[in-house]
Amino acid sequence: MPSHPPAALRRTLPRLVAAMACGASLALAGGWQAAAAGPTAPASSRHAGTVAGRCGAPPNPFHYTLCPRGRLILHPARAVCRYFRCIGAFWAGRGYMVECRDRTYSRSGGRRGACSDHHGEWRPVRID
């Protein structure tokens, strides 16, 4: 007979799912108690410099993240393309910084035709 999670886990589950979507890891070795305690890796880009802490964004000194919170980046740092794989026309863009579906980066987020030669927009890059 399958066991059902306790009420504490059911209340915590939405938070766990959000953290997991940003790449945080979850240790289940301790059973339901460990799962209810939350993710083992922080989801904020200001914490550990891990990929999980940036939700998949490349390591960078600007605190740029792909997590679904923070401000959109309208004026990226001049050295951004040293850390992100920018498209050729990156600096000609007039929108916010986005990741294209081919994992390149554009500065035309929110504009018609953004990432059109790169399979479309995927998600915005943000600063925490």
C-alpha cells in the first residue's frame, strides 16, 4: 500500500517545485522529513556561485540569472559577452537581454523578431 506524504510536505511542495525548476537539488535520503526541509542548494543567484543558484545561467560576475525573479536587463555590462554566448548583432538590440532557444543570448527581448535566427526567445536574463 503506497504511503501518502504528510501535511507538512503537501504545504511545502509548491516551494520545492519552484526551487527545483531553478535547478536546486533535493536530498531525499532522510525521507519525508528531508524533503519537507526544502532544497539543499539555494535558489538565489546572490548565494552560491553554482549553476543551480543562477538557474542555468553561465558563471558571471554580474549576478545575471535565468531564475524567474529579478529585474530585466536593459543595459548589460560591457563584458557580458565574455561570459554569455552573444549573437552577432547583440549590441544592436533595443530590448532586454534574453536567452534564445539555441542557448545564445540577444539584447532584443520583448521585440518582434527577437532570436528569429536562433529558434525564438526562450527566457529573459535577469539581475537579482
